[in-house]
Amino acid sequence: MAHSFSGMASPADCGLVQDDPVLYRARVAPDRQALFEIATGRQLTYAELDRRIARCAGFLVALLGVRRDGARVAMLARNSVDSIVLAFACQRAGAIYVPLNWRLNAAELRPILADCAPLLLVHDEEFSCAVAILAEADPEMTVISTADGPAALAARIEASLPAAPVPADADGACILLYTSGTTGQPKGVVISRRNAFFAAVNFSFVGEIGPGAVALCDLPFFHTIGLIAVARTTLMLGGTLVVSDRFTPARTLAALADRERAITHYFAVPQIALALRNDPAYSAAALSGLHALFVGGAPLTQTLIESYLDDGVALVNGYGMSEAGTVLHVPIDRRAVQDNPGSVGLPAPLLDIRIVGEDGRDVGEGEIGEFWLRGPAVTSGYWNKPRETAAAFTDGWYRTGDLGRREANGFYRIVDRLKDMYISGGENVYPAEVEAALASHPAVLDAAVIGVPDERWGECGVAYVVLRPGVAATGEEIAGHCAERLAAFKRPVRILFIETIPRTASGKVQKHVLRQHHSEEILQRQAM
């Protein structure tokens, strides 16, 4: 079953596709507030942001000779005004912006830097120890801190002459987003100017973002949700971006409750939405000004959806990825949220979607297949990885590796990752379905299921469970709960209790970590 936005070729290149969106907004609404930074109280109008980006572009050109050669500029820093400025300055200077995951250690960052080979690395002082180790491995890389001082980024920007935007190919790379590594092997997703523009357009439609939007961004800018869906879309449509350097429930709730700031849009992963709900400072009144609370990145429980609906907040689920931006989203409508529990909604407008079976043919309504995507927001591939790029595409369609189905009303539902599905006794088992059954137990805070080899059944499930604080439950009790909700072949054969489920910054379970944990446990048992 395919969904098509039009089948037309991409529109001809124009300034809005090639240029960063601040250029346009600075011309038509120079005095409108563009940014507000929670940590410092700094705020910039569109005219002020435009001037700062122009100076930063001038700094990059003077320092690196960056023009049209696609030099990489990496940043290891929390969300800030500087992050936004550098990202757009790279685009104006013809460089490629590479936001790095600051949750990674030096050993994990080293292969990423080796892959993208940046000429410049900008970092917060918080990460100076890791940067020192990384700089030793690449003495040719220039390193600059964001800390105050004459050699810091801000001082160098202020001392630089503005640079005009460099004409560039709309399909040339302007951002590299390294995947969160649920498989343990991050890849650099190439984001072109065209990709970034249409990804923002797609989210502007599904998120109903316009000039009056005030969007709070807690999610890190090294992820597509933070950098493109929230930040770029808001600035492209002329709204105000409220920049947060870290998520703390109480501070976020205070910001959402600030009627003077009047935040209208907030995007969270399910773990953040749950943390807000469980915080002592939570109140329905704090969120009453929101147009919607958007959630994505990981499965969302119906219990959490209903708890927000009871408080008058539309908790809107969606599905996207670094390679394509926003793909699917539930409409911002209370009835749609209520009537489609567990759904990830309807397709973004400028995107083609197919659901394809193992035989390479589109499956029928209600049948499970792999999501294939095509459209101007979809990446051309992975940096320095021609083999992986070739494997990810078939006849121009990007193969997501995610399994799902299209229901009778046109809404889509994610079933699981293709690689996470396992076969037990000849039957397909989708861990996400088992995880949903586990999560419905009142004592369970979080859960993840992996398939492991089994002599009798070929494969069987092992469940990792995190209990709610102060709540007790036994494996037998949870197994009984599953028995009431799942067929025998779907039930996990082992239930293991752990303190936390390993997740990426976007909330996805790192199942390769759990598989490694399981392998090590078996080796330990064999050695006893």
C-alpha cells in the first residue's frame, strides 16, 4: 500500500531552498524575536541573529578558507544560541555542520571524527577533557571553546567581518547527523539544503507551526528533532525558538507555565513526557497554553496518552528519522488522538510512503511490511559509506528497516524494527508488541525485549524490566500478566530486572547493548 504526495519532481531551486531561513526572516520581520536562551536570558531578534550569523560565516571563511569545498565544522556542545549561529553560519560559508552527541565519550567520538575529518571543532568547556584526547589524535584540527575569553568563539565572531552567503548546490551536504547507533555503528546521514528545507516544511504542516509559534527545545541539537524539526522549522516560519541547554522537569514545567513567554509547542521523547508527568511540580495548568505536546522517537503507552488527555493536553505521537525528518504524525486533534491509540498517524505532505513485503511488493491494508520512503526531505545517503548507502535504497526508495501497517482509516502503525523481529517456533514475534504488554503492568516503568537463540524454538524472548520506584513485583507476577495478553509463543521465557534500559538520546532502546549483556551473562554462567 503506497501513499504519494504528488509524484512530481522536486521544485526548482530558489533562495528559500538554498539559503538559511534567517536571511528571509531578517528582511521581512527584523524586529521580531527569534531566540530566547533560558540558561542566560539572552535574546536575539531576527535582524540581530542574521548579523551574528553573517559575522560567524566571516570568521569561518577567514579561519578555514571555507568556501565551496564542504569543509566540516564539528560542535560538541549543549543547546545554545552559539549552536544555532554556528549551524547556519556553516551553511552560509559553504561548510558542513556536524553536531556531535555530547553523551558519548572520547572513545566513541573518535571514529566519528575520523569519518568526517573536521577542520574545526567547537566545544563547551564541560567537554574539554574529551576534546583534549580527540585533539591528540588529529593535530591538524583547530579547536575552539565556547567559554568566555579573547580566544573563545563569541569573541572571534564579534571581531570578524560579515560574509555574504556562498552560492551552493541545493543538493550538496550542509549537515551531517550521526545516527544514534541502536546497532552500535553510527553513520553520518547527509542532509542537503533541500533535505533540510523540505523536512522543515513537513513538520510545519503536521505541527501547525507559524509566525505566532513559540517553541521550547529541550531536545539536543545533535538530533534531527531538535536541530531541524523544532529549531529550523520555527525559525523558517518566523516563530520564536526558546533554547534550553538541558532537560530538568521542574525547569521545563516552569517555562511552560510562564504566560509571559507563552510557549505554544513542545517536543519530547516518551521518557521526557513521563518525567514531566511524574514530577512534583506537574500541574495541568502549566501545560494549558500548549497547542500540542509532540512525542516521538520511541513507543508511547496508551496510559501516558490518556493521562495527558485527561488534563486537556493533546499528546501527539509521530514517527521520523535522521534520514527523512518527519514521516508520520497524528493530527493535532483530541478525537484523532483518542481514536487511534498507538498510531503514529498520517503521512507528512511532501513524502511518498510504501509498505513493502519480503517479496518486494506492496502489502495490502492491515498487512505488515517495511516502510519505504521517497521525497525531497529524504537523504541521498551516508557519508563515506557507499556500500551502506546502496543497501539502504531500492529503485530510489529509502528502506527504513521499520515494520508497520496501514489501517482502514489511513492511519499508520509501527510494529517493530525489521532487525529486532525474531522467529519463535516458526512464528514472527515483534518485540514492540511484547514490550507494550509489559508496560501495561502497573509496576513496570520501562521494558525492552530481545530475541535470543533457543535450541527448541529457534529463538525466544528475554525481557529486561525496570520497576517503578518503591513498587515491588516478581517475575512470576509479570509473566502471568503477559500470559493474559499474549499468545504463548510471544511470551518472554525470562524476565530480568535492571536499573535502567540503555537508550539513545532520541529514546530508542540500544538493543545491541542488551544483546551484549545477554551474551556476557551466558559466558559467566558457563564459566561457573
